[in-house]
Amino acid sequence: MAKLAQLEGSAESVKKHQATVLVSLKDADISVRRRALDLLFVMCDTDNAERIVDELVAHLVVADAAIREEMVLKIAILAEKYATDLRWYVDTVLKLISISGDHVSDSIWHRVVQIVTNHPQGDLQAYAAATLLVTANPRRCHETAVKVAAYVLGEFGFLIAERPGMSGEDQFRVLHQHWPTVGLPTRAILVSTYAKLANLYEECRPLVAPIFAKNRNNVDVEIQQRAAEYQAMRESFSPEAVEDLLREMPHYEDRRQSALEMRLRERGMLGEDERLQDEKEDDELHSVREEEEEEPPENVPSQQRNASPHLVQPQYSPEDHGIERDHQSQDGDDDDDDDDDEHNDPEIHHAAQNGSHSDFADSTAIVSTAPIGIPKEVIPAMRKAFSNLCTNPSGVLFENQVLQVGVKHEYQGSQGRISLFFGNLSSTELINFRVQVDDCEHLRIQKQGTPGLLDEGGCTVAVRTQAKLMILLEVMAPFDDAPAMRISFTSDRNSRHEYPLRLPIVATCFMEPVTLEPAAFMQRWKSLEGQDRECQEVVKAPPNIVPIDEDHMQKIAHMITEGLKFGRCRGCDPTPWTVSGAATFRTGAKDQNGNNINVGCLVRVEANPQAGAFRVTTRTLHPLCSKAVKNVALVSIKLL
């Protein structure tokens, strides 16, 4: 049947026996089980891939140890090769790690990192970061999952940092709990991740510094070198240079052959029929792409250059996702400096992928030339702009050399109106300009904009002009996550851009202030006690306002009343270091009597001048309201 599956026109006939082949995986004879696995690998295509892969994953739980490694590798190849949704591919590999992590080779999780890195469009990177953070959260977690989580969170954790329970500090604590139990190679990856987290989140720096100091004399040379370099980096270089050194890694080169299939062939796990077919495909590809073969670049670490020639290694190994190592390039000849710079510079490397190298696409992998995403250097300013807009009526949400996105929004009760302006700052027109705003269960949204802006083909934005989008919305239920928006367009030289953004629509936008007497406030405060109703967090005061004084407490009070739209409840506390407020979260949902459903919200911000910290406590009848108000309050305090 395996040979029949290779014949043209016979695939559909073989598929009719798919159920029988799946049953044969449980046969008592291991040779039958192996042949069934080989046949499933051959007969799989885009139509039945998801079912076959899910069946193989389910069978992996009870599979013999002798066949497990082969199953894991083939499942990973099929999931990558025929995935129609890359999130399903990520979930499948994580299932493999949880079920049989010891048999998940480095090639498999390296491939996950490559695919996530090369696909900034959509929400794959944010989805992978959030999923891996949840996967790594339990203390008992397979070491391979820790490796993937460390790399992905170090690169893309900033995309989920605004979500509740996923801040930079939360990401650090989830990863660092595994430090005592993981091996030395994983610790080396964690050290690089800590450096990136400390670079993005100021609150992580005091947590990371002792780790670097302690490991400067580590017995492992790799960990020692990384810790020493990262610790000395901030002392020796300017903040701009550190930011550039720790910027997001560039896209991986697309290879004409999947590293996983190369590994499968190397280990002799391909059946004779599959091997003959692959050799035929290799000959055809070789005749067309013979000139594509290159020597490994000089800036690739020596352990990669000396690796097995049968295993295609990525140009940037996930273990090396820290600073580019200048001393390695010094080992080469001076004549190669220009080539090294081209490989080391992420912008040049990315331009090469979108230019002349685009013809060298991987024939067996699903990765294609990826669009240009948000530059890493813009991320801090973009996060600050988003936070400012959560409590301000207008401002700039995003800006780089090509595009500026302005926002103006106003709210009345449960309804709001948001105006978005997309300005072309480049010297050429932006074509196929399209904006997509995700629908949310908790929001009713109506959109109207420049003709073509919301259509699949998009519109054209001329130089120094704007496209406009107006959104009318009504909130129907509490929420704690801002709606997602994706901007895509083509600029000069056919460069495709895709920017995933978040609209500054948060729960506090729909608050109406309530003024309560001290006795009434305290009575309601006590009635809302309970873990599901209360949300509390302590935040350090920004360095520029230490020590905390009464003038700063007036700013806190102004933030609560004007930014969060809470009514201030005076006289509730005997000291000037506490500010209390009350509000009602308005929704458009109706109860059985036809009345609008609303949620009462209380907030208290307590300052500790001696410790230079604030404690934010929120209590509401709905857990999402408590989290949402707390998150906005914390961000607003940091911006004061």
C-alpha cells in the first residue's frame, strides 16, 4: 500500500483504508506497527493531516519506547508540512513535549522557534508567547518546554506584557523557578532571556542583576561568559548601544530542505519508498538551485560550523539568542568583515530575505518570506503611547519612519467612538493599505473608513496624506484585554509591512464616577471581600518621584478621577497616603427586567513613602473588572 500511495491517481484509493491503518498502530507485532506508521506518513496530505496527526499524538501516549522517537519526529514533520493554522502546529509540538519530551530533539524545537520568528503577521508570536508562559508555569515542566518558553518569551514576551498575570516580572518568575532543576545548556538560554527581559522591563533589572553576579564564576564556561558579558554590558555601553545589542533577533534563512526531514533521513527512519521519492525531488531541486549552496558564514559559532553535515543548522541557533559575539568575527580574515556585518545586521539580513534570497524558498517547509514587522526599537515608545492613551482622549499610538497612527476617542456610558488616523510619513505612496480590527465577544463594533481601507485589496495612501477609520462600539460585558488591530500595506521596493497593534480600549473607558460618604464606602468595601472579587498588587514608585510626598499623592488622586474616571471618596482614611475611589462600569447588556447590567467598582491606592512603593487594591463584583482596573492603575502610576 505504501508503494501504491506513490502512484499517481491512487492516493484516494489508499485513503479509504485510513481507519484500518490507524488500527494497525496497535497491532501486537512491532514490524506491523512500523509499517503502519510509514504508510500514514506517506498517505498524509492537507485534507487528512489534522486527523492523522491528532490520532498519532493520541497513540503516542501508549506507544512502545522503541518506536516513540520515530513517531515524534514524523508527527513534527507532518504538522509543519501540512499545517493550515500555525497555532495548531505550535500546540501539536507542545503536546509532543508534554507526552514524550525526552524524544523531542533539538531540531524539532529549533524549528518551532524559526517558524514563530519568521511569522510576525497575525497573532502567532503573541499566541506562542502566551501559550508557552502557561505551559512553563507549573513547577514540574519538561526541560524542553522551558527551553522553548525561554527563547520565545525573551524575543516576543513584550507582546503579552500588558495582559494580566503576564508582565515582564511574571515572565521572569515563571522561568526562574526552573533554574535549579534544568541542565547547563538550558541555563545558558535562560541567562540570555534574563538579559532581554531586563532590557525591556525596568522592574526585572534588580531581579536579574544578582543572577549575573553569582554566575560570573560559574563552572560552565558558556554560562560564565554570558553572565559576565551581560553584566558588563550596561557598565561599558550607552543605553542605546545596549538596546541595539539586545534587539530582537532577525529572521532565519529559509532552507530548501527541512532540518527535520534531513534528521529523519540521517537516522534511517524513512521507508524505502519515501527515500526514493525524496532523492528524486532532491535531484530536481539540485539542478535548479545548485548555485544556492554557500559556505557557513563566519559569524556562525564554531560548534555549528563543525556540526554534522547531514543536519541543516539555522544561521542563528536559539541557544545563541543573546548578543552577537564580536570576538568570533575577529577570528576570521579582515577580508570577510563586510560579509560578517551583513550577516550580523538584522536589517540587512531581513532586507536580503525580502530581496534576492526570496527565490530560494524552502521546498518542504511552510516558512515563506515574512513581511516587515514592528521594529524592536519602536516597542518601548509604543508601549508607553498605548498606556498614555488608556487614560487620555487623544494622542499617537504608533510612529516610525513610514507610518503614524493617531487616535482620538470619547465615551458616554457603555458606548464609545474611536477615530483612527493613518498618516503616510514616507516618500512614496502606500498601496494595498488595509486595517483589520478583530471582533470581540464583549464589544459590539461598527466600522466605517476610507473607501477600500477595510477591504481585502486595501486602499492607497498618498505621500503626506491620511486614511481614516471610525469605530462605534458598545460594551456588553466586563473584559481585561484590549482589542487587536492589524495594519498591512506595501511600500517602496515591494516591501510588505504588517503591524499588530492594540487599540487603547480598556474597561476604565466605560466608567462613570460615583461619590460615596466614608461610611458607605467602607461598608461596600467590606462587603466585597473575597479572592474572586479583590485584586491587589504592589508597584515600586518611578525613580524620578522618590521620595513620595503629598504633592505626588495629589497626582495620584488626579489620575484616579480623570484617568480612571472614578469619583474620589474623601475622609475614608486617616492618613494622606491613601486615595480611595468609586465608579460604575456601564454595559449595554440587559437583565430580565430590561435594565442595563452594571458593575460597581472600588479602588484604593496606598503609598508607603519609606519603601517607595504603592499598593493598588481593587474590589468589584466581577473578577475581570477588578483585574482590568488594577492593571490600568498600575500602568498609570508608572507613567506619573
